[in-house]
Amino acid sequence: MTGLLKTPLFDEHVKLGGKIVPFAGYELPVQYKNGALKEYTAVREGEAGIFDITHMGQVRVQGKDALDFLQYVTTNDVSKLVDGQVQYSALLNEQGTFIDDITTYKMDDENYYLCINAANRHKDVAHLRKEAENFDVQIHDDSDDTTLLALQGAKAQSLLQDLVGFDLEDIGYYKFARGQIGSAGGIVSRTGYTGEDGFEIYIPNSIAVEVWHALVEKGAVPIGLAARDMLRTEMGYALYGHEISDGVTPVEAKLMWITKLNKGDFIGKAAVEARKAEGAQKKLIALKLVGRGIPREHYPVFVDGELNGEITSGMHSPLAGGGVALAYVKPEHMTEGHLTVEIRGKQIEAERTKTPFVRSNVRK
Amino acid sequence: MSVPTDLRFTKEHEWVRIEGDTATFGVTDHAQEALGDIVFVELPEVGRSVDAGEAYGVVESVKAVSDVYAPVAGEVIEVNEALEGEPDLVNSDAYGTGWIIKVKISENNDSAELMNPDEYTEFLDD
């Protein structure tokens, strides 16, 4: 595999029997030796899983105009953030479609931190740098120096507490703290992508192996990409390249809750307003198979016997006890019409449902 | 895991056990290992005829969908219904309770290229 990057934890993944696959330009473990289902179960049923998500990018936005800049380039209302708070948001282009979905961390009025998708990193950074020309801000791409771990599951806090120099109990949902982590410093936020309580841990690459070892020794179960995607899909969380892309706006993707049309101008606002007025071309729905089978990405979705849309993410959910999926259908069929999914030429009965597909245990 | 001596194998990592005019099909331990956790098995209807090398069912793991191919031609006389509730039997006991279907071998005796256990072991090592 040429041209693929390795995270500082690559050798650890191999030692643990990780099955390495190319993902977003990196060589990452799709699963470890006990398999994806056991990993999934560890996170859902009372343990804690540790995920190497170093492939994700980190961008610092620094300067007097940081707030004005972020109000203009992101969809959510950054003025609502207090120091130490995290916000789910998005970068749109002028057409109102997604460049990326991101999280925004507010350090202070002149310092923010963005976590972005690996596959979009260079596109995002180029976009941010170009827009930054009109503001008094500097854009620093910290991605290559930063290791990002996620620690998710009921035991996350108790496993992590001994390693950090601050009280994790003080960190609320979508809040973060900065301080001592292992032998260096970093950021810990109570955020994640699994629907379980847990943290995302930003540390310098120099202590990646040290922190990973310490958490694994305490009992954190290493989790690969397959189980990560199961946990994400069960929550109905959107993933760039699947539910969201440069082909849809927040109106289609049901992400108007992070798109604040009343906050002043931002890139894509006019296009989103227009799309909202004229109506979405398709809408994201959640479905559960009534018949047997596993709904998977790109499988056709039919309404009343006619092709209507397709699945964007799907899986066999052990906890929901069957096939669950997110899919785009025509807006008039969001709530009405007989739903089937075509699996290998057969129409399999499905019904509309709500996300999350299984109970969320995040600490709100 | 050693390869059972009473079976024959295909290059697609299926096994077949031939007893008189009946053949039992499954996937090999190597195949289940490569697929990972199996979460769904689609079985054919009893009574269906399958040609040698024809896809007769589907095995789905968490991430992948794989066809399974008939090592010999025949008519399906039994399917392993236990796999509907416990598809992971294919992982835990690939050569035993994880069998997939039984066929009555067709009179034309048509078959895919089959390997004996030694040949299959060598094939795996290549």
C-alpha cells in the first residue's frame, strides 16, 4: 500500500492482531483479533472501548476576528459557545452543500479549535485559509502533530481519571478541559460518536503510545473501524461521504438544527434559505427491516413498489434485533407510503422509525 | 485449525462432504476467519437445483457480503435453519454445526474442481 499514512499507534494495532485496511488515506485496523461484534459489545454493554481516530484533522483558528470568521464559515452559532464548550457544526460552500461536518472547540475569544474529517482535511484547510484572507485570523493545521483517541463506554471516566490532572466529573456533555494528560498536556472533551458516555482525547504524538498503553492496561478494549461504524450507525449519526456530502444541504440531511439562519450571514446561507423555501429534493429517514436481511449502503429503497431512493448507511443491529438503515427518499414519502428495500433483487419489507435506533447513554 | 480429512474443498474456500448420493456444503475455517463475524446467512429454497460453481446462498459479515458457491451440482434437500437464528455457527463450527445446505447429487455428477485435504492445505500455504 503506497502513499498511505500510519498513525503513531500503527505498531500497537498490528501487535494486537489488528486487520489493517486503507481508510481515509491511513492504514487503520478494521478490527482486532476478537472481531467487531465483541468490540461493539464491550462499548455497548458496560466496558469501555479505545479508538485510534488520529486520522481526523485538527485546525486552530487564532486571532482577533476568530469569532466573526467562524460565524461566517460555519453553520452553527459560535457566539453561543462559552470557553470550554464544544459545538457540532458544518462548513458549507456557496451552493449550501457540505464541505465537511466539524466540531468547534472554544478556548477563549481569540482561540478556537476545529476537529475535521480526515478525508476532507486538505480541502477544509485550503477553504479556511482562503476565507481567512478577509479576517484578522490565522489558520494552523495541527493534524500531523496531534493524536486523537476516543474512549467510549460506561467505564470511560473511571479508566481515564488516573491519567489526567483534572477532575473529569467537572466536564459536562460537549464540554472540554485542558491540562495534564500522562506525561504531557492535552485536551479532553466529553464527546464521541457512539451514543455512550465517553471522551475524546487530544494529545501530542510523543505520548500516543504511553497513553494508549495505560488505557489498554486498565482494561480499555481496542475498537476497529467496523465496530466504530456499527456504533455510529445505531445512533443515526451522519457520516461525511454517506449521509452528507457536497451533493446535499442541511435541509436534506436533517441538519437544520446546526444551521442557524438567524445568526447573520454565513457561507451557504442564501442557498440553504432558497432550498428551504423551494423544498428539499430528498429527505433522510430512518428505517428498520421487518423482513430478514441486512440493509447496506446504496441498496435501492422503494415506496409503493417504485424506486424512490437509496440507503446511505445500514447494518445488522444486535441490540435492535435486525436490519436498520438511514436512507434518502423523496420528501413526500418521509412519512407516507409502503416501504421496501431491494436486497439481491427481492423486495424486503421495512418500516419507518426514529433515531437513535437503540438507546443513547450519553450523559446530558 | 487442521483441515478435516473426510472433506473436499474448492478454491473459493467451500467444503463438501459426500456420503452416497448426498452432499453437505459449508465454508472453510479459513473462509470464516477471513470474513469475520457472520451476522446473516441467506439460504436457498429446498427443491432448488444448483449447478456446480453456482452461487446458492449468501453469507454476510459485519462489513462484507459474500456469495457461496456449490462444489457439486444437485437439488437442495435440506437447509441449516439454525443459521437463521445463529449465523455465527459458521464462525464457531465451520465444519460442523455451521454447515449450510445438503443436496441430492445430480446424476450428471457435475462438480467444481475439488481438492483433497492435503491439496487444500497446500493451496492455503501458497
